[in-house]
Amino acid sequence: MYKKISQEMTEFLKDCPTAFHAVERIAKELEQNGYVKIEENEKWDIQPGGKYYVTRNDSSVIAFGIGTQTEDGGFNIAASHSDFPTFKVKEHAELEVKKKYLQLNTEGYGGMICSTWFDRPLSVAGRVIVKEQDHFITKLVNLDRDLVMIPSLAIHMNRSVNDGYAYNKQVDTLPLFGTDKSKKGDFKKLIAEAVGVPQEAVYGSDLYLYNREQPSVWGAQEEFISAQHLDDLQCAYATLKGFLEGKQDRNINVYACFDNEEVGSGTKQGAGSTFLYDTLRRIHLGLGKQEEDYYRAVAGSLMLSADNAHAVHPNHPEKTDAENCVYMNEGIVVKSHAGQKYTSDAVSIALFREVCEKADVPIQFFANRSDEAGGSTLGNISSGKVSLKAVDIGLAQLAMHSAYETAGIRDTCYMIKAAKQFYSTHFCEENGSIFCE
């Protein structure tokens, strides 16, 4: 089972070189399972028993399945993110070097490990905005070949490279695109040809580098998987599978995958936007419910904020807490933080533990070292717009924010099982007691 799921996830990852492609792939899965796309700028005609999804900016998606007995039900929400650290191509995309080389002009997106991007085949993917007569349309593009590379400077010219070298993204990480046989304009020409339009029809673009190295399952027992952007598409994939398999009629099941987590989530399509709030409110309005019903539903809801976690590093076990440390292939990680960078609290942790016990899924607990700040993620950011019970979870991995990350193959299956159980559970609160049915 583990290898089968890993192979399926490998195909999913191959289809997702950017957040735009990830949302397109998720939408395809949703439609194959009977979900109907609705648009934010149109009136929503939704019904009990219906299955729908909505996207924002082509890079975030929220899907929801409405039960047939949701009069007093809340929302079961699992949220992940579609983006990952990479390099974005600037509008004026080409740089000449001594009239002999042509480079792509890029800037960093998110907190990547720069050194992992060197000396490996890279390509470019994203979206372009095309003018057709009197209107604009969006087209996704993937230059699906080994196109560029960021070459290292030889150690003979950089003797300090192994002594903690500080990379300059304006100098060191610009990818090589061509020689003097190429000329400025060739890159945009490639993009236009890839989407089948004249160059002058391309009015805008969001283009990113991605690692061409294929995902790999490896290890003594083939227990590891390595690929680009396991953070956070491993969780996005697993919670989607659980969402599609889970069923219950008394709550509204919601699957969310937000963009821009790696740069703070403060965009119109990020977890810090109104996207989740807008969607939940419109679901209730579309079902003819009152404002009071919405607030009661939110109070009875639970959200899983699913974003990967740091496994104990075999070379640096001292970097993690002595006891609250986690390992690959040993279960779903529950994250907590005294400073509330994670939303988990005693109540939400207890509810999630119950879900995992019913699903026969192991869990493990993560906390940062007390002298390390750590990072925050989706849960505490989204709670500023929709305040509900939430627990921060994830899957243990190594080399987070590398161009090629590593995780455990068993953990993907654990997350699918837990998400399925979560989406099959009715949470309700009566007289100060919470029930998981």
C-alpha cells in the first residue's frame, strides 16, 4: 500500500511545478469525483448534498461537500498550501554577460536553501495572461525540458565556499540560459510559443524556476521519498485523498489549499486573506441560513492546519528538542508552541488524538527547542479571519526548503487515513462537552 500511494503522489508532484499547476491538478481530481466549479463573481446556487469548489488567483482552492442534515453542523476543515520556495523570473527576463552568455533575471521567493539549487537541470513554469481580441485569458505554461542551470563557482575561485558562504541572489543564483548564439527576447519567444500565441499577445506572466530532478523512493527498505516541494504538497495530496474518501452528513466538509504561505500568507489568495471566511459565509447564505447560524457553526468547527514538520536530522540531532522531537515514518506530527505560532491547544489536540485513535494512526508531538524561534504556518494566520478550534499538524521531513526534500512513505498513508476519519466525524458540543461521532 505504501509504495502504491507513493507512486500516485509521485505522479501528482510531477504535475505540480508551480502553485498554479497544483491547483489545476487538485481541480482535476475534484471534478473526477463529482465536484462542480463555482465562480466568486457569480451567484452561488448550492444545495444540501452538493459538492463544489472555488479558486482564487488560479493558485488557491477551496472545495466543500455539503451534508444532507447540516442544520446544526459546523465545518470540518483541512488546510494546506500550494507554494514552495523557488526563484521568480523578473519581467525583463534576460541579462547579457560580456556578450557571451545569456542569463535569466530572477529573484528569490520564500526562504530556500540556495546551495541546493546549483548544478542541476532546472526549467520554468507558471501562468501567462493572453489577450484574445477584446478580452484576456489565463494559460498555464510548463517548458517541460532541461532549460537552465545555476552553475557553481569552482572552489579554486571561491576557497571559502565550504566555510559558510553567503549567497547573493543578485549575483550567485542567476541561471545560465544560453550563449552568444541566443539573444534577448528568446525567453519570451519560448513562452509565447509554448502557449501557442504571438509574443505580443502575452500581456503578463508569473513564471518560476523548478527542479527537473524526478521524485525517488529510496533507502534500505525503500522507506524514504525525495522530491521537490514535499513541503507542503505531501499534505495537500494526502488531505485531498482523505477529503474525497471521507463521508458524513451532519457537518460541511471543507478542503483548502492556500498560496503564498512561504512569503507570509498576506495576499488575497493566502491564508491571511478573507478567502476562507468569504467561502464559509457564502455557503451559509447559499443554503438560506441566518447570520446567527454561521457563528454557531464556526463555534462547532475544527480545522486541521496541515504543514510539514522538521524530523530529527541524523547529522544534527542536537537541533531538536530532547523529547518533543519527531521522526519520518512514525506518524502524524502534532505541533505546539507557547508563543502561539501554532494554533494547537489542549482541546484541539484531544479531538485530533481521538480522530487518529479511531483511524489507527500513530501520532507524535513536536515543539521547537526553547532557544529557537521556529516558524509559523497556516493555522494561526487564518484564525485572524475565521476564529475556530484548530490544530497544527504535519508530516516529518528532512531538508525542508531544499530543492529536493526527503520524507517517509508511510506517513503519507497515515495522513490519508487520518484525514478520511476526520472528514467522516461529526463534532458537536453540548452542555460544555464535545462529542466526536
